[in-house]
Amino acid sequence: MGPAISVISMPQGITLYFTFASAMQGDEAMNAIVDRGWVGRLKRAPELDAETYGEFCESMRSFIFGPMSKAIAPQVAAVIEKAKTAGRDLERVNDVRAIFDPLPIVTARNRLLRSAQEMMWRRYRETFHAQDDVFRSELATYDHKGPGTVAYDADWDPPAYVKHPIHIQPGGYGGDPLVGYWYHHASNVFFIGANTQDEYHLSLAAATRVPKDGKMSRILELGCSIGQLTVTLKERFPNAQVYGLDVAAPQVRYAHKRAAELGVECHFVQRLAEDTKFPDGHFDAVTAFLLFHEVSLEAGVKIVQEAFRILRPGGIFTVFDFPTGHKNNDPYFTYFMDVDSKDNCEPYSVGFTGSDFDGLLKKTGFMVERGEQDIMLACTTYAEKPA
């Protein structure tokens, strides 16, 4: 008897299950990737069960950030008003935790958010590792297949600061050889289905600033992960050489595979953002999306210095990350960031949001302009290297 396969998917995560005998037998059945085709730019997961499970996790996140957040808001406002009337200091983390942690709906929200995160990682990871050898072989094939290139060292030992299980991701950011596959699908859960066609990254590419002289011959994305922004940058600037750099070999390998499947010529390298190995003044533009809040403050300083070094005079460093350097007057936001830092393994995010990032850029030599903040809380910062 073959595997149980979901053949009908219905709204609200309801799935009808049917079992049938597989026509494939033995090793052939075990070693074949089930090609379920593409939905636009997204290559589907090998199992419908995994997709519907992911949709359920999306529904959980949608509920948490929609109806549940609306229900939380008046209770949060009430305890804030009560605390202010009592003269309590609501700037320190311990003080805001003292007023919000006792609210059952807030702690339920924290638990649900953590559970949704754990569930999405587990299900997609299990799905791809069920055919571990097959997907490893696919990556190996694309290592030498274009368009584009990938360069990595599978035996390289990265710095300690990148070994945390960021986002409670099993194996950490790059500790699993197939992480690119399941990270991609799980990230769609994080975006609640709003980025399956790279919509968000297309908007980031559109927001990436062009130098005043209009020259865009070489572009680099720092911390490229699975290469979605790298690819969309190449699509916006088809005549430019576009590079994606990341600390994790499994991420750049998957990034290259996906770019090649899409027919987009990008070049991916496994290196440190603070030590890129590129020549001085090599790039017209450098970008970084949600990189700085994931690294230590010490590493962040070195990354900014490295970006300045590899940009040519007049080049632009476009940074998309959490807003920094301002006094936060929202006690619940302070609470949310602290919970996320501890419960979602974001060891560096609070330090980054409390830092003077604009000041660091200016001290390094950049001319800085602050852009807009979007719905994902990412603020756009443009840093120009003087001509």
C-alpha cells in the first residue's frame, strides 16, 4: 500500500484524505521527487499535506495578528492607563512585563505565536527530509548548473554569533543542509501567504536607490538568505552583475538553485558580510534586508565599514531593517520586542533597535537619509558614500 495522499484541499484548512496504492514500487518510489509543479514563482512542496498544514499555521498567525490583536488592544490600553495613573515607570522592560504578563489573553497570544512557529518549522522540515538524499542530490546538480554561479565551503565553521537557533529554527540558520527548501516554505507562513510570488521582495527591489549618476553595473545583497531580493534586483537591473552573499552554505546553494530554475543569472557566495573579500569600490549599490538585527552590534559595526569599503564613490547602501535610535513611547511595543527576543530567539534585535544606527553610518562616512517604515516594521535607510 502506498502513502496517504491528500487529493482535495478545502478552505479553512479542512482536508479530505484518501489512500490509494502507489503505482511505483521499491527504490523507485522512495527516490523520486514528487514534482507538483509551480504556482507562479513558487515551486510547490512535495506533499499537499505539508501545504495544507502550512495554511493552517498561516491561519493561526492571521488570527493572532487580526482578531486576537484587536481583542488585546483595549485590555492593553486599560492596564497602561492604570499604570500611568499610579505613576509607574513604563520605559523599563521589567516594568512593562509586570503589567502585561498577568493578562491571560496576552500570554495566550505569546503561546499561540510560539506554537505556530514551532509547527511550521517541524512540518516543512520533516517533509523535505523524508526524501533527504534526493534533495541533496538536486542541490549538488545545481551547484554546477546555470544560469549564474554559487561558491561555498561546506566545511567552513562560521563565527559563534551566527550559531544561535534564530527564530527557533531547528539547526539554526545554516545548520541543516536542506534548510533552504523548508525555510522558503516556512517563510511564506511567516508572511501569511503574502509573499509567495516574491511580492515583498519585489517592492524592496523597487525601493533600492540608484546612484545619482544612474550607473548600476554591480550590485550586492548582504545576508541574502534564499536569494529572493537578489533575484528581484537582477530582474529590475537585468544588465547588472548581481551578487548575493550569505554566511550559510545551505542558503546560498538553495538560492542559486531557485534562481537558476527561474532563469535568472545571479552569483551567490558564502562569506561573512563583515569580510566580503570583494575589492575596494567594487559595487554601485549594496543592500541588506533584515540583516542588522540578526547580528551582534560588534559585527554590525564591521558590516557597515565593509559596505563603505566595497562601494564606489557615489554608491548607495540601502538598508531595510527595524527602526532604531528613537525613544519608544509604546509600552506594548517594548513588551512585544522583548517577548520576541526571548521567545523567538532574537538575541540581537533589542540591542539593535536601541542603537544609534544612523549615527554609526554617519561616523563611518556615509551621508544618511531615512526612508519610510513599511507594514513589516522595516524602515528604509539610504546611506550614500560621498563622491
